[in-house]
Amino acid sequence: NRTDAHTRGDNAVSEFCRKDLAQAFTSARAAGRPFSHAIVMCMGWVNDQEEAVLRFRSISANLRAAAKKSGSRHFRPLVIGISWPSGWLTNSDITPVRSIGHIASYFNKANDADELGYRIISPLLYHQLPTGIPKDIPIIAIGHSFGARAITRGVYTQPLLARPAKRDVDLVISLQAAVSLRRWMPDKNLEGAPYVIPSPPPHYLTSSKFDWGNETAFWAINAGQRKASKTAKKFPEIFNFATWNKTDNRLEAGELNPTKPTIIDAQAIVLGGRKPDANVKPDLDVDPYHHQRGRYNKPESRDGHNDILDEEMGDLIYKLISTN
């Protein structure tokens, strides 16, 4: 039955963390190439496992490139990817069928992302992974779109876990998150502001005026949208606000309160509609653009909501990791 299946899966993950994950860190140190960070990633809506893995690899490659540019020789993260059934009919070879599944699944997958967060990701972050990750290794949680919704639901559910957390998450980064800012606003949310918790981890969320990915969800103030920057400025008691300066690779901001989420205006790099570079060809191992069912779309067809797989975003993410 379903309960037994969940228990077996939970036990398998726990055993993997205690044995295989712990051994990975031990072996890396013994070989003189220790891991510097543990990065937990989760991608969003209509990203099947193939798509998600390609995105994990692309972001990881961009992070390593950013570290190399900065002169760091010790940045060597171990990436733990979470894939989930984030869409309907994604494997169909019939385009109209895939489109119908895509549109029809939105509300169901929004709820699934929350359930994934509090049922799977929260115990993973706070109970299971700490048994295999050394205490001196920072744990970074990164999510995109509904993947950011799942990750943040997992992080902000921590106070509700039946057992105390074994350790904290050190940093949360949400890329164009399909998460309403009302989750931090008790007077503006019928959900009861589930993200208002004691001692939250440092949390950065990118936004852009070029992100139209969730505009139909008019009742929400999704963190990735252009409305997010305006909201952050209106409620400085709840949110920090910063702007990403891609020329200098730095955040332009005043003093940032680490207990408040920081909305980053990333419109300088989250654009959509980029012109292709004729000298750059898609790498089948590291996907620099949006990948769909084995076909590489031209980079100019990539929309703002999915513009997270380039080196500029790698620079931003690395900056956040290296300064927190």
C-alpha cells in the first residue's frame, strides 16, 4: 500500500545518507579533493527527470566556472538533485497532448510542490542528509519555479517536524520562484503566512520584470515576477531588497537583515529572448539552454522565467554562496 511504499522509500534514503553519502565525503577527503559544499537542487513545473538532471548539471558547471573566474581553487560542491513528477503527459510524442497536460496540471502540481516540500524535502534536509554530511560542510538549498516552492516549503516547515532538526540549512536560493510573497505577510494571506518562522536561514530570491511565467496566477505575488520588486520596496519591515550588478558581480543593497528574505532584482541577467552566439554550440553534457525532450531550443526562444542556465546566473549564485 501507499504507506508501506513511502516508508520503504524513506528508509532507503536514510540508509543512503548514512552510508553512501557519508562515504562520498570520506573518500573525497582521503583523495585530497574534499567537497566544499553540499548543494540540494530542485527544478520546477514540467521538468521531467531528464530535464531536471540537465539543469542540475548546467547550473553546477556555471558555478564551477564562476569559482574559477574568482580565483577559488577549493570550490568543489557535491550536488544532490531532487526530481519529481512535475507534469502530466510530458513523455507524449504528440505536441498538442503535451500542451494539454502542461496547462491542465498547473494547480495540481502547485499543490504537489508544497506536499513534496513538507513530506519529503523537510525531513531530507533536517534529518536524513545531516547523517551523511560533515558538520563543517555548508548545506545550500537551490530551487527554480515550483522547485523553489518545494524547497522553501521544506525549509520553512522545519519548526513543525516531529523531531528536532539535526542541523540547519545554511543558505536558500530561489530562482524565479513560483512562491507568493504573501507567505511572509500575515495580514495579506489566507494561508496564514506559513513562511513566518523563528530563526529562518538566509534566503535570496531572484526576480525580473521579464518573467511572465506565472502571470495568470493574478492572486499571488510570485517572487520571480516584476511585482515582487515593488512589493519588497513597499514592505521593508518584511523583505530586504537588492539589485544585481552584473558588471561588477555584486549586490547593490544597503545593510541586509539575515532574518528577512532578500528579493534580488535580477533583470540585468534574467532577460529571455537572447540572441544566439554563433561561436557557441550546445554541449550534450552541459545544457546551456532550455532542453525539451532531447531537442535543444535556440537560446533566443528561451523565456525570462527559464533564463537561469547561463554563466551570469552562475556568477550570481556563486557570489551568494561565497559571501554567506
